[in-house]
Amino acid sequence: MKSKSLVNLTNKGLYCEQGDFYIDPWQPVKKAILTHAHADHTYRGNQDYLVPREGERLSRIRLGDEAKISSMSYGERLDINGVKISFHPAGHVLGSAQIRVEYKGEIWVASGDYKLTPDATCAAFEHIRCHNFITEATFALPIYRWTPTEIVFEEINDWWRRNQEREKVSVIFAYSLGKAQRVMNGIDSSIGKIFTHGAVERLTQAYRESGVDLPETKYVGAVENKKDFIGSLIVAPPSAAGSIWLRRFGAHSTGFASGWMIVRGARRQKAVDRGFVLSDHADWTELQTAIKETHAEMIYVTHGFIPELVRWINENGMNAKPLKSQFGEEADELDDVLSTEFVDKIIE
Ligand SMILES: [Zn+2]
Ligand SMILES: [Zn+2]
């Protein structure tokens, strides 16, 4: 990206000089505009935040009471020094947004994390025409093609029922923000009781307060009789896998809901009994569709299989550049930071 661009990658994050704001900065800045509340996009320590209103409760949990947060609904417009800024649904998790930036007729869209697969717990991805599109590339390889969601939920339901027949507890690992609630919303809650890990419960409550329909859940720590767990489903963050936290449930089976589960060996690596292919990111086909629909002159690729996606775009009549190469060594650091989303460090 040339230094003249409307949006540039700096060592603090994506920066718009004309509007003097950063998008998802990872170093403290004056004005931070955030795409969504996942830890790798929502850092503490900035002076001012602007977040999508639909995800404001989640941002508040992640940023703390002291943070100065203002919000704006999808489609609303803010004018900063001639730069028009608006949020548009990214379909990734509740309140996730693409950020559209317009100045003197030039339009940039920073999409953050996104998916096109329908998800009842958040607004559907919106296709926006723009001149420059910044896309993620988390699953930008042809091997990543998601199983239809209905089938995945049938698999989860069957697994839960079978465990229940054997008087086992079903423990499903899912990222505490987004995936956990998507699992709750999609499973057949008539099968049995659902319990939550502390990290999941708080965010689940925020989802409910934001108007998302979720079945009744109970915080694991509030259960007195351990027999209550028999036959139930426990929703926990991946960090709980293999931990002593699991001991309280007695006989149990574990499952992991993640896009990574499509790869042979990933389930074994995570030491779980079952893998369910459920991702909040675009798969290979979705990335292609999203990119084509922008009709952008230039696609900037970041976060994931960057060279692979850049090559595909350039070989298919469009123009792409990695967002990383101009960034030198710091890019590796950025990648480390971004990958924390897949580790989910929040522990009860
Ligand atoms: Zn995310
Ligand atoms: Zn991310």
C-alpha cells in the first residue's frame, strides 16, 4: 500500500490519516474504530472507541467499564473531516461489522472477519461495492469448504443423544464469543439441559440482552448436585480442553466446533473425541464470492493464507496485494496477535 492511500497499514493498525482514526488498532491510539469484539480486534488502552451498536454490549465486556465507547448502528453515517464512515454487517458474530470509509468518492471497505453462511445469531453479511477491499484469508485454501450448517447440527444433536443414552455428559468446546451462542441457537435444546462455563455464560447473557434468541442455560458453578450434569450439554471455551475443570462432570465425551476440524488430524491434535466443522469465517468459496461482489480495483489480503488468496485473485482477472509484505517483520507479530482468536485464552 502506498503511503498516499486513504487507508494504510501502520505499526499500530490500519490508519486513515484524513480522518485520523485507526481500525482495530493493537497499539494505543486516540481514536479506534472496531470491527468486532473478538480479542484480536478489540484491544484495551485506546482513548476513544467507536463500535457497531449491535455489538456494543460485547465490546463493553471486553473493554471494561472505564473505556470511552460510542456506537453507531449498521448503515448510519459519521463524517470526520470529510471522511464518511459507516458500519455494515459482516456476518461473523453478533455486532460484527465491515467498515466502509469514503473520501472524495473513493471507497474503502475493511471487512474484518466475515462469513456468508447464514447465522441466526447475527445480521447477514452485506455485499458492498468499493474501490479497495481489505479481506481476511483465514481459510483461503480449496480444502476449506464448509459442511451445510443443518448437517453439522444434526451431527451435534446425534452425538449429544448418544452420550445421553450412555449417561454421559457432552462437553462441546466453542469460542466463547460467537461460536458458543451459535451452537446453543442451532442445537435441539429439547434433548436436555445446557450448562455453560463462566467465560461463555457472561457473553451469552450479553447476547440475550442484545435480543438474540437462545435456549435456557445454567452456569456450571451454580450447580449443587453433580447428578444434574448427567445427559446434559456443557458449552465451554477451547481453553478448558484437557483441564481439571472437566473432572467435575464425571463420564463425558468431548467435541470441538471449529472450521479447523475439517483437517484430518486436527481433532487428535486437540485431544477431543469429536470434531464438528462449524466456522464463523468464510470458506474458500465464500471468500471468492465476497471478493467478486465488491467489484474492487484492488483487494488487500491479510490474516491467514495470504499468498494463496492473492494468487487466486490475480489469476482470476482481479488485482490483489498482500497487506503483509510492506509491513516487514512486524507482520509476524501481527499474525501472532491475530491467531489468539483461535486459542481463546479466557479461563473461568
Ligand atoms: Zn473474529
Ligand atoms: Zn480475527
